[in-house]
Amino acid sequence: MRHTIRSAAAVLAVAAGVYAGAAAADLKMAYIDPLSGGAASAGILGQKHMQFFVDKINAAGGVNGEKITLLIYDNKVSPQESLIVLKKAVDEGATVSLDDYAFPDWQPRTDWTKEMYEN
């Protein structure tokens, strides 16, 4: 549990640091993980951790004065659903994706992201 909390805090700190040099606008982060089905307990716990740290950062003034918005998506532990919700998150303005790469649903998102930025 402590490792998960430290990991969540580290991920948010890095994401916020990367965003710090960007133009002023709310930072939208997508949390993509299983929130239903057999792996829901892990995804829901991760969601709670991420939301805790987003709230903590926002309470301290956000990133360069801008608030973080956490967009939540259920990938249902499905590679296809993961890709669908990642594309939806990008369409909704997410610039950072926070998720758990312990499940087999991460590979399509990684491939799509790599392809998107190479072209």
C-alpha cells in the first residue's frame, strides 16, 4: 500500500512538473484502469489514490496556479476498451494518462500513442 501511494504521488509530481512549462490552462489527466469486473478493486483503489493527490495539489494552488482535472475511465481490463477510452480522453483534452501497466490492456494504448507521436 505504501508503495502504491508513493508511486501515485511520484507519477503526479512528474506529470505536474512536465506540465509546468506549458501554457496556462487546466491540466486534464486521464486515469484509465479497470473499475468494473474482477480487477475493479485494484482500479478503484488506484483511482482513490490519484484523486487524493490531485485534490492535495489543487488545494496547494495547483500547477502554476492551474487546477488539475482527473478524468476517470473504466477499461474493463480489455485491450480494445483501453484504446477506446484513451482516444476519448485525448478528445476530451487529456494531456497525461495515468494508469496501471500491470494488466494486459496497456499494450494497445502504448502502440497507439507511439504511432500518434511518430506521425
